[in-house]
Amino acid sequence: MGKPTGFLEQRRLPTPMRPVEQRLRDWHEVQSDFNAEQARAQASRCMDCGIPFCNNGCPLGNVIPDWNDLVYRDKWEDALARLHSTNNFPEWTGLVCPAPCEAACVLGINDDAVTIKQIEWEIARRGWSEGWIKPIKPERRTGRSVAIVGSGPSGLAAAQQLSRAGHTVTVFEKSDRIGGLLRYGIPEFKLEKRIVDPRIEQLREEGVSFQTGVNVGVDLRAPDLRRSFDAVLLCCGSEQPRDLAIEGRDLPGIHFAMDFLSQQNRRNAGDRCDPADDILATGKHVVVLGGGDTGSDCVGTSHRQRAASVTSLEILERPPDHRAPATPWPMWPLMFRTSSSHDEGGVREFGVQTRRFLGSGGRVRELEMVDVRFRDPDASGRPRIEEIPGTERKIPAELVLLAMGFISPVRTGLLSDLGVRLDARGNVAADLRGFATSEPGVFAAGDCRRGQSLVVWALWEGREAARAVDQYLCGASWLQSRDAHV
């Protein structure tokens, strides 16, 4: 490594964040930047550890020690090339990935892990500012065409890989703008769309065609799609939200989280919403059901909309403050975490179950809940939930946001028309190596295949599926596989 003693001389710098009182007044990113010297100093902490577990901790197989070394030696353009060799869009992961690579960092066994995620962001940020990121066009076109359904991270990664392999690629998106979950699911304060748009323009310049406002399976029937393209890649996400079938669920004021988040992203983009359809937290007591990333995004959005109060409820018990013994290094640790949104205020409660919603005046007004504990699993292996007597209570709830995850892709329309086989969880069945579905020439990647997951996993699946499609069309593929980096 560039500086073998760096980890002994430098302490970890946390990701810089804008002050809470400042960021709550706008929708700009909460994360700030390192200067060049800070980035070099942090990169110097990367150890010559022999076996870089961070590579395996990263789903993309990012060659992290290499670009850390190059940053320390001030070879930023070379670092960007090494980063791009495994990750098409590192500025996105540098902002929104939870950094499983850092959980697997060898230095993290007995010290603070290397600041991998922030360095990744700094490399990509500098690449754009210096003009190093440019369109890459193939030397020739193969004459083969591919339709990609869905413009989220998996679809866009696949589109870039397949276009660079020489195929003619068309991406279909049912929304009015390209980006999928990046565009409408992730709030501006975590990922400003100015970070997404340059990559979409890069793809256009590389030859990728985008068709927005086309709901494949409704506006364009599946048989017509099959006839028009040599291969089809499904990257349509996992959009069926988990509901809560309890008393009072039909009261006005109870919404799925993604409806709330996407509406605010549209406002930030300058779209006008019908006042009758507005979902706003302003002046209301907000309750968010679900303690994951989507729930956290609802918390941050509610703060910026000036909610009267924000309460997050999670049915699972509060995780331990430090890595749980059940998740030893280098596994992703089970432990208590706070997001930037949680740092901005609100109440978090764990080990509670919602019993019913109560209303008055034609809207939801209260939520009744009870503490629970988990018992040994039943015969099917599912943990048993037991209510704790005497813990029943009510809290104000004028806006309830259901952020309990997603159970599967939407099956009606495209998937039913294609006739692809589904797995036991309702996802599109496709093997992990070939990404081929039960229908010849139809492939699947991302959340619609693996279920709700991380942006970094979606990028990996898009890249790997692109390689599988390339092999199907041409008999072989020069596109790199992650296996080369593990």
C-alpha cells in the first residue's frame, strides 16, 4: 500500500454532515464532502491486509484496496477507472449504499473501519468535476436488440453494459422520468436528482434509447414486445407493498410510504399535485410503521414538511448497541443504527405492534399499540409474537405511513402476460448465474428477481444479467463478471 503505517497514524473521520438546523430548511443532500487531503489521509488507512474482505463484503466486488492506494498517491483518474471497472454509477452508491464493505473491513475487527463509502463518493465527484467521465461507445453494433423494462439501478446498469457490448438497447419506464426508485423513491436529501441526471444523459449519448410513460403489459402488450426485440430483460422492481389488515385500515390519512415519498420528489421536481390528493405531514402527528430505510426516509421527509411530531414504530426488538454475537465479523452486523433522519428528531419505539387505527371526523386520529416479545419459533420456523399484558396504549396519529417493505413485483399485466414462472415468494424465478426466466429470451434482474434489496445489489444484478443476455445473443461475452474480482 502507499503508506503501510497509515492506519496507525490516522483516525477515522466520520462522513461530514450539514448541521441539522440548516438541512431541515431545505431538500439538499445532508452529506458533505472531504477535501482532497482529507480523502488522501483516509485512504492511507487502508491496510495491506493480505486478504481484502472488503472486496467480498461489497456485492459488486469493488477492488477497494486498489483505488484507496491510488487516491493516497494522488492518482485520482486511475482510481476512477478502477472504480468504474466494477461499478457503473459509484456516485449513487457513494451516497446511498449502507456500506457492507466497511462492515467487512479487516481494520474494523479492532478499530474503526476505513471510510470506504465516502472515498468512493469523492472519487466519483472528482471524476465529474474534472471532466473524466465521458460516454463510451462501442466500435460496432451487433445488430441485436434488447428491451429493458424498468429504469431503476439494475435496468440502467444493464443498459450501459449491453450498449457498450454493441447491442441496441431500449429502456421502457412507466413513469414520466427515468430513474425508478432513484428518481421517485429516494428523497432529495439523500440523493439529489442532479446526481442522477448526468448518468442518464451519458447513457443517451452512448446510444441507449429511453421510452417513458410506457407501462409494458398495459400500453405495450407483452407479445408485441417479444416480437420487436431479440431479448427482454425484466428490471421492474418489487413494487407490491406489504399492507396491514387491521381495524381502521380504510380510514383516510393512512398511506403507503412510497406514495408519500414519490409525491414529495415530484414536488421537488416542479410538478404540481392535485390538492385533493396531497399527502402532507405539515402540522400533523405522523406515525411511521417500519424501521428500515424507507421508514427513515419518511421520517426525514416529515421533518422537512414541518410535522407536529414524528414517531417510528418497529415490531422487532431494539438491536444491541454493538455487533451482535450472531453476526460476527465480516458479516453485516446486527446492531442499533441511527440514520441522518433519526438524528433530526422524532421518537423511535421498538418491540411494539399496532392493534388498530381509530378515527374521528372522517380521518385517522389515533393508533392503538401494545408491546410484544418474541418466543421460540413455531413448527414452520416463524418466530412467535406474544403481546405483553398491560402495555396497551394509544398515541396521536393524524398521518400514518406504512413502510413495512415490499413483498413482490406487481404480477398483473406484464408478468402474467409473459407467463414467466414465479418462485415461492412471488418473485420472477431466474437462476443466479444465467438470470434466465422460464420463457426463452426473457431474463430478470434486480428486486423483481431477488426481492426488495439494496441499490448495490441491484447494480450487481444488472451487470451480471447483461453479461448473461450478451452470451445468449452472441454465444460469448467479454463483459466482466464479478467472479473475476472475488
